[in-house]
Amino acid sequence: MVNFLQRHKKIATFIAIASGVALFCASALAVFPFPKSVLKGSAFYGIVWEDGVRREESYCAALGALSGFENGRLLFEREGVRGSKPAGGELFRLDALLDSGSLPELLAADFSALSGLEGAALYRKYANVGFYSGDLFAYDGERVSRTRRTAFGEIVLLDGKLQSGVLVRSGAKKLTLRPQAEFSAAALVGTQVCEIAVREPYFTEGGALYRKTPGGVRLIAALPSAEELAVSEVAFCDEGALSPCARLVSLSLPFIGLSRADGGRVASLFGEVPASLARVFVSGGKVGEFAFSGCPFVREIDLCGIPAQDVSMQAFIGCERLQKLHTLREDLSLGGNFTQKRLPCGCLLYEREEKI
């Protein structure tokens, strides 16, 4: 009787394990749809673990431990122990293609030479990436093709312009711009993008996106999540470049307007200046009439170093909540009563007497 019970217990345990493995394989194949590539090559994979042991792993077991690929090898991790096995050069060639290729190159790519695990590793890396070139395309584990899917964690703009609403509908947190992309800030408005990856002529700095042009560097856009932003020295700013920045609190600019000689308005960078914007520092250029109109919520303005003759008397009309103003200009039209104090830099600090 004891032997029968022990034997029965072993059989039950085996069935439970087998059922678990089958369930895991089914779920893995649902995530990594490789019905053809799974059948290629050996049913087992020799993985060398960092404890020095080489084990023959079934596809499902190896897939469950698969963590990525680099330096010519597939990488695995199980219960804190890492392992690896050699990967074919085709995996890394196709990875480079997906990372840098044009749409025609992506559509023509042949992924059939990949083993099951190599295909799974590549799919895992790009499964949540939408490639955009007039429409959305995706890698489905066997090919790159047009897709009806709209939700992606990352959108890659391969070339041309991004159609309005694509980023919003995708819910993407990451945007990648290839060299042939023609990007504008309007595409970021209302999105969840918190990271931008770029290739030249684009570059990023401090949450802002720039582009190198023959005439000089242009400010293109800034991240929607930006609360403090210091714009680098640029030759031009795109109109509406800061329109995605609905939560901006503090802004530093090399000049006001769209170019240094413009003498324009802060509002031209936004369309509608967010009510959150409280502090503005400007280091150069001309501050013309109505430069801060459309900025009723700004409380502090610092123009230290800008010559008095380059600051218009009427620059601050419309700054209804202005509390502090730092400038060399002495005769200004300011709404309300302000005290004046000379600062060590030679500028005057205007402070509103009444609090608003």
C-alpha cells in the first residue's frame, strides 16, 4: 500500500509539472508568435551558466530564462544565475537593420534564418516598437509589415512627418527620430512621451529637442513633462516649440521670440502660455514691446545683463501677477506699485509692494 501511494504521488507530481510546462509554453508562444521558427534546429539548446554548468534546455525552458542578446551571444537568467550561448551573426545584422534601416530595407528583410530563440530575442526587443513612415509598421516575429495596431511603448519616426494624433493614440513613452524625420512640437502635445532618442542632425539636451541646420541650431520642441527648462544657445526657435510643455514652471531663454534679432514675444514659443509658468530668465537679445503679453501668471522675470536700451518700456504690459523684475532699465510701465533696489550687478530689482 505504501509503495502504491508513493508511486501515485510521483505520477501526480509528474503530471502537475508537465501541465505547468505545457501552460508556460502556450503562454510563451502567445507572447512570441513563432510557429515556424520554433520548429527549426534542435529541440534543445546548450546553455552555459555562470556556475560553470552546461545544461541542455528545452525551447520552453530556455525561452523562460531568455533575457536578451549582446556581443555575439544570447543571454539568460534564472533565479539570479546568468547564462549564455553563442548566437548567429544574422541576429545582430537584423538587429542593426531594425535599429537603423529605412522602411524599404525593413520591408525587404528576411528573418527566416533565425533560430527559434534568436527570433524570440529579437521579437522581445522590438515587439512594442511602432515604425512610422506615412503609416504604422511593426515587426511581428517573422517580418515587418503594415499594422492596424495603434498602441506602442515606442514610436520610431523613420522619415517625413508624424501624422497628428499618432503619438497620443499610441500612449508611447519613448520617441525615436531617424535622420530623415521632419518633426514638429505639435506632435508631442498631449502625449505621454518622456524620452526622445535621436540621430543627427537632431540632438537633445536638458529635456529639449534641437536640430542642426546650415543657418544654425534650431529649438524644435521640449518634453511635455518638463517643469524646468533651460534652452541652449540657438540661432532659431520654432514657433510653438514649447507648446507641449503644459506643466512648465521655470524657463530660461537665450532671447525672446523666434530669433535673436526678432524682439518678439514669449507667447510665440507656446501658442498659449501655461498658467504654471512662474519664472522667466532671458540672457540676451531684444525685449520688445509686449514681449510678455500673454503671460499673466508669470511672477518673476530676470533680464540681468541685457542693455537698458534693448528693453522696451512696454515689454511687461499684461504681466498682472508680476512680483519681481530684474533689469537694467529704470523707466518702465508696470501695472501696480513697485519698490526699486540697486543690485551688485548694477541692475534694479523691482518688487511689487502688494501681494497678489
